[in-house]
Amino acid sequence: SRRELLGIIKDYGYLCGCSICNFSKILSAHEFEIHAGGKSRHPNNHIYLENGKPIYSIIQELRTAPLSIVDEVIKDVAGSSVNEVTLQ
């Protein structure tokens, strides 16, 4: 059954916080969702930021954003869950 699983966005995946990985293993979105008990074909719709928005919402916003304001869009969509040091 699907459950809430903490993770940290890291490199090109998710640092998994399950009891087996304990934040030591980076997984793809699909693998991360499996560790949370999910089986979706679109895992980024079911992986949420701290502010409750799905990762997919950032992807959708970035598709139409001009390159000059990409960092602003990420901050607007992600809110306080973005580590601003990595965006600068």
C-alpha cells in the first residue's frame, strides 16, 4: 500500500528515506515511488514538495517559462523547499 516517504531531491533523482536506504541511496522517480508502495506510470505526479505541490507542477511551469526567468519560476512554484544556495 502507498505511504508517505521522505526523500531529498539530489543530483538526478531522490535520496530515499525509507528504512532500507536511510538517505544513502539515490533513486529514480519510479524507484522512489516503488519504495513508497506506489505503482504509477507517472511518479512525478505523486512526489510532492514540502509545500504540497507535486514535482510535476514545476515541470509544467518550466515548459513555458523563458530561460531568463527559470530560477524565479522554480522559487515561485517550490517556495521555501528550494535550497537557494544551489540556485545561485
